[in-house]
Amino acid sequence: MTNDFITVPEGPDTQDGFFRFSQGISYTDRVEEEHAPFSFAETGPPTETDLLPDEEMDSILRNKRFTNANEYDVAVIGGGPAGYTAAIRASKLGAKTLLFEKEMLGGLASGNSVIVNIRKTLAHNDIVATSLTANLARLLRSYRVRVEAGEASLKNAREIVCRGKTYSASKVILCGGTETVRPDIPGMTHHGVWTIGDVFKAKETPSRLMVFGGGSAGCETAIAFAVAGSSVMLVEPGPQLLPGMDTQLAEAVRGALAKAGVKIYTGISVKEIVDRDGYPFIITERGGVLCDKFLLAAKRMLDMTQLGSLAKDIAVRSGAIVVNEYLETSIPGIYAAGGCAGLGSQAHVAYRMGETAAENAMGRHKVIDLRAVPVTVYTMPGAASVGLSEAEAFERYGNDVVVGTSLFSNNMRAILSGKTEGFVKVLAGRKHGEIYGVHIYGEEAVEMIAEAAALIRMEVTVHEVCGDIIHAHPTYMEAFAEACKEALNRGVGE
């Protein structure tokens, strides 16, 4: 029984592939040198003419005030969702823009987007990663964003060092993301311990997988591997899966995982990891578990590498960079977006943060508004929520809260599709009908949550949903309207 990784060396060959994708260079150029090691020193970094069409290059460079090719208006560290979005937006606003990425354009979000079909992902991992990286590289190139492959860090408030070279920028946006926090547990360095990033380097599914952490990443990974044939155990130290989400929604996801064959234990901590014939043996207060791989899907914290020489100067709190409403850090001119700013871990939050940071770096004063952020969980079926959980709503508003629920088993579209598992729950204000929160579990949950998020953001009431908005029939979204109607019937506006 083997569970090897695809060999992805941290050396020239890896940089060669990323460098070529970042600059749009085809592999067909180098058939004769296919097995020759790549060297940045030998080939050199790309020039401006590599990145711009010939007819544009002269006019753009002529109009720039820079005399040094390594001077930029905006430099972005990190090419994940926040980073590449920030770079594109800055370039659209007229900035000469530079983006640094040390591993893969798109970051973990590119891998997470395909985790729902883990069997195909593992079978075609190289193809998937290559395609996503190439598409992003072409997109960045089309917006005239210069991409540098390598680990970058701040030298000072206006200079960045990458692969021994110094670049200067008027404004800097930190999007270097987060890294898995390895708990202070003996044995965490065992070769059988995975992080989420390792999942996407795997060549085949492990026969026995233990997932530590019941957040969205842990739940998604657990059910994906279970469906792919692994024997999966999910352990969450807290009292429920999906900490912070609505309890009813968390219980529904727990049922989906159990139905897929995942063994679930909450309130369990890991004490030690020891080796048993090459495999990790996990010791808990409930006993020991022998597995092929132990996946850390727990807390992630700021990757401090990007801060470089300013690690002690940029304010950090609870493992995240401190930012104001404009996403500016404690040092003027340096912004932070994405997971490293600690305002939300999902890609759609990072996109908005990246755009906002870029606009503010270019002189605008746009306040980030995260009052109605949808949270999605890609299990089977999926779950999604926006706004307050039921417990949070009652704690904040007490008896002013009414709850309306609609089951998909009563929804015509769900019945016709044969996908009747799940529900929509709406939390509304008794007096005025404002929508405090929406929680959906079912086949189309992650698609449906967009309307609920938009309505909460626009402060639409359940009165307006039921009286002024017409939902097409038959659609899953009718279940949302029905939940709003039930909230009305339970006393809204009395």
C-alpha cells in the first residue's frame, strides 16, 4: 500500500514552469532542452518588451516618470485571489504594476475549487494546476501586470526584495496569505502529517485518512476523500463542526458527512503522534488511531515571511495584519488584503479586499464593507449562510427574532430534480421584517446564497421579498421566498 506524492522539487524545474507560465512562454520552444535544468541567472528576468505588445510598449514606457525598470506604482506580494485581483485592478486604474508569487498563481483557492471531485483532481493534478496557472498568467499579461516568480519580502516601506534583487514601489499591497499552524503536539513533524496544501500534491487517495479540524476545509476534504474511497475519520476539538456557523446548518453538514461514511468525533483533542512502521499513530484521550495520513485542517495564521525587515513594525494581532477600513496597515502606503488581513478566509472575500486595497492604493477612499459576506461549504449537498446565526440573532435581538423555514421536499424544482434533501432558514425581525440571517442546506445552497446576501446588503425586508419580488417557477429560490412567508406568518409586523 503506497501513498506517494508527485515529485515537485523546490528548485529550478519548478521555477522554470512557473516562470514560463507567468510570461506566457510555451514549452514547445524548448524541446531540445527539456531535461536541462533552468537557471534564472542564465536566462535572466523578463524585460518590459516580454510583457507588452510591441505597439504598446514604447508609448507606455515613454509616458512613465520612472527611469529605473525596477520602479513601480504598485507592487503586490502574493498571487492568490486577493493578490492577482489587486494587481489587475491597480493596472486598470493606470498603475505600473508588479506581482510577486513564490509558488502557484491562484494560491490554495485554485486547489480548493476542484476538491469536490478529489478522484479526478489526483488523477490529473498536473494538468489541473498547469491549466489554472497558465490561464491566470495570460490574464495578468493581458492587463500588463509584470509577474516575478520567487519569494518576496519587504526591505523597507517602499522596497521589496525577491531572489536577491530589489524593487521599489510607491505603494505596496501585502497578499502573501496564511500558513497552517502546527499545534505544539509531539510528533507533528512526522512525514505522514499533511497540510491542506499537501492534498493537491497527492498522487492517490490514502486508504486511511484522519482529518484534524472540522471547519469548512476539513469538512470538504473529509467528504471528498470519503467519496473517493478512503476510510475517513474527522476530529474537531470544539463542540460542533463548522465553528461559528448556525448550529442547525452544522448538524445538517454532519449528517451529510456521516452518510458518506465519515466517522466524526467532536470535543476530541490530539495528544501525540508516534510512528508505527512508517505510519502515523494518533493518540487521543479516546484512544489511538492508526492512519496513512493525518491532515491538519485547523487554524491558519499570517505568513510572516512577506513582512521581511518590517516584521516588528507592521501591527499584527491574533495572527493577522491589522488594517483600517481602507485596508491600510499601521505603515502608511502599505496595504493588506486576503487571508493575511484576517477579515475572511474565503476567496470571494479576498477578491473584494484585493480590489478595495488596489483602489485605495491608487488614491481613492473606499471603505471595505463586509456586513453581508456569504460563507459556503462545498460538501455533498452543500451549505451556505449569510448574516447572523440563530443563536447570534436571539442573543442580539431577543424576542424580536422570528424564524421561517422551508424544506426542499416541498419545492417543485427539487422534487423534479430528485434533490429534496435540505432546507432554507430565514431569521427576521418581528417588528420591521429586516432579514438578520439566511442559512441554506441543499443541492444548490452555494448558488442560492447570492440573492440572500444581496438582499441583506440592500436592507430588503421579508415583506418586500414576499410582496414585491417575483421568483421564477419552478426554481430552488422559491424555497427562500417560502421561508420568508413563514417568517411573516409567525408574527412579523404584528
